[in-house]
Amino acid sequence: MKVDPATIEDVAKLLYIRALKLLPDDIKLGFSRLSANEGDATGRSVLATMVENIAIAERTNNLLCQDTGVPIYNVVIGRGVEVDGVALKAAIARGCEAATRGHPLRSSVVHPLTRINEQTSCGRRVPVINIDFSEQENALTIEMIPKGSGSENGSFLKMCIPAEGIDGIKTFVIDKVMEAGGKVCPPTIVGVGVGGTSDLCMHLAKVAATRPLGSVCDDPEGARLESELSVAVNALGIGAQGLGGDSTAFAVHVETAATHITLNPVAVNIQCHSARRATVTIALEGIRFGF
Amino acid sequence: MIHHHLVPPINEATARALHVGDTVTLDGALFGIRDATQIAMFDRKRKTQFDLRGHAVIHTAPNVRKVELSPENPAGFAPVCIGTTTSARMERFTRPLMAEEGVRLIIGKGGLGDASKAAFTEIGGAYLAVIGGTAALETTWIEAIEDVDFVDLDPECLWRFRINGFGPLLVGMDAHGESLYERVQAVANARRAEVLARLGVRS
């Protein structure tokens, strides 16, 4: 199957706008679950306002949140897909810019030193484009994540040492959730990376933070850890928006990677309650959008 | 818990009448400011044409559409989506905003820290919490973008919005040294040891 860069540009544009406007069903379900269990009156009221906002965004065809985020595109290329990789990356950037100028969207992206905003949502190495491969025949999927900055500032890495063990990992996650408090727009998905190198560990935390609610780490040890930590963070009392209650996080998600005998790295990357993502699958049968 | 309806500019006594846990709805004018706006104002000493005395500011950088000048869009910008950003990054600007510009109310999310609490107490002001990430809702409270200063900082300009029923907002910090955020942090600090023990962490 041959994929044309013009198609990529088109879907890259549509994905950005779709992600900013429609919240995935798993996140909506997450709100229902938290609301049912929230014991604090302020917490219930905050969650109700968030749910109302989702409905208003759909009804008024508006963005859920004003933060258009850092655009991230995760591309997965299946077997038998023919695509010019260089052209694909350029097409994604063009689509991202087209969404920004056309809708219009706030360009939230600036040069890190000059702070100059090109008003395109693009810049050096942005949009972030991750490329991976899958067994799937004749299918190319793109997941778009507009990563909000309030929660992206809730990013932390610690190169724990082996002597600190799993206790060091658990303590770090709890302490960072406390430090982030209401700044990261709770309820959140707390993404935790464990193992790897420093850069892989941080990347895994982002993968974990942007995984759908209800998904489980495919490493049984990681799955056990995420289940324990999910209960623990909601016992802290930080609550929705950091105003108190039981709804600090929808979940803690963990991703793991093998690491070095001397290393015990742990990373935290937080996703706010506006846990936006959109996907598209380009296949022989046609183009299908989803979450 | 009292609900206050305010139309800024307000005076010191009105600001001091707000207490943590009260709610507030605003009408009239509201000014949008952000990191770059305040870096320009207080680090680079750029003077704004706006008189902020007694006013409310909101930590924001909006999505806007450039349009022809008209009575509906007197500044040439139409609102698209306007919401609230994390306040904590702008902690060090609270005092100059109040002392030099006369601002009385700061609207944001996530709360501010000790330096802001001291400024609210000494000068007379309050922090009003809006629910972060609910920008589609907030946008329905904004009637128009009336004026804009520092337009070169787009989207981090100093925006003057005309608002209609902006709220309810929760008083998160008041002029009496109270902070909801501190109370919640104290709860979390008190529970930390037990949470870690339940996770099997050896102390």
C-alpha cells in the first residue's frame, strides 16, 4: 500500500483539531467513575464542571482547553506500507501548521532561547514525531497528542540507585504527585517510567501518561505497581484541581524497560484531565478516525 | 460561605471582604496576562496603556481569530477559546501587579504561594480559582475582546475582555492569610507516611 504525503498532511491537520475538541470515551468514563466515588462536595462540584465543559465543547464545536499544547504525532507503519519517511515528516509539520493557521489555533510553541513564536505550532524538532513499526498489514496509524503544558511541567526524573530499590520508585512517585498538587490540573493520569536509560525512562513516562484509561501495563510487575500506586495517590487528599477530595488521579500508568545493573531510574510525566488524543488509520479500505 | 457579585474596579475593603470558600461572579472588564506579559512589564519595564487599578486579571493566553474592526470586535480580535493556565509559574509577579499596577484580584488555577499570600494580606487582594481545562465553558462567559496591549507578544498580550457572568469562581486565597491550597497540602503531608507504609515502603 502506497501512502501519499498529501493524505498525511490532510490527516495531520484534522487530527490536531479533532484531538483538541473531542475527549475519548475512556476519559469520559473515568470522570463518571471518579464522580461516583468522590466524597468531597467541592471535588464533586469541580468534576461536574469538567463534565459540563466536555458537553459545551461538543455542542459549540470548540476546543476543550485553551492550551493547544506541544503537538506530538506517534506514527506506526505496518508491513507492506510504502511511504517516503522524509516526506512523511514534512507533511505532518505542514498539516500541523495548516490546522494552526486555518482553524485558527493558538500557537503555543516558541524557540527555547529567543522565545520567538512562529505562529505555526511548529519549530525546531516540533511537532514531536515518533515513528515505530508494527506487524499489521497495509495499515499506517497516526496518534496525535496535544500535550498540555500545565501537566508537562509535572515531569520529573530521578536516577535512583539499586540500593533504593522499588521503595525509592514508589516514594518518588508519591512525592512528585504531592509536589505537583493542583498545578497539573488534576484529576490526572500519572505516567511512570521505570528502568531503561534516562531518556528512555522519560519517554516511557510519556507513553504511560497518554495510554487509554483501562489499559494495563503488559509487564506483570509493572501492572502490579500501577495498580498499587493508583490507589495510593488518591488517598493523599489532593483532589480535583488540588482543592481537596479523592479524585487526584484517574490512574497511575507504568511502563517498564530493562535497565543496567547500576541503574534504577524512575520518571514521572503527568497528563491533565483534558487527556486529549486522536488517531487515524490509513488502510486499503480507506481512512478511519478514532481515539 | 457568601456569594459575591463584583463589577471591577473594586476597592481594598471589597477585596478584604472576600474569604476562602466564598464564591464570586464577575461582570464588566477582565484583563488577560501571562508569563511573557509580566516579564515584559516587570523585568523589561514596559508600561501598559491600561489602568489596572482595582481590576481583576486572569492567567491566560487565548485562542483568537484576527478579524476586521467592528463594534463587536473593537480590537480586531474575536475570541475562539479562552481558558486559564497554571498560576504558580507567575508567583513572583503577584506583588508588583498589586503594588505597582493596583490589581486586586487574580484569577487562575492551581493556586499561588507564600509571596502572593503575603501580598494579598498586606495590600488587600484575593486569588479566585477557576476550574482549569474548562475553557469551552469559560469562553461562553466572554462577550468580546475590547482592547489589547503588547500585541507583539501574541498570544501572551495584555488582553482586555468584556465579560458577562464570569463564574462562579472559588476564593482560593484571601487577604486574611488563608489558602485552600495550603490546607490541602497540609492534609497530603499528614497522610504521606501512611500512604507509603501501605505501599510497603520501609521508613
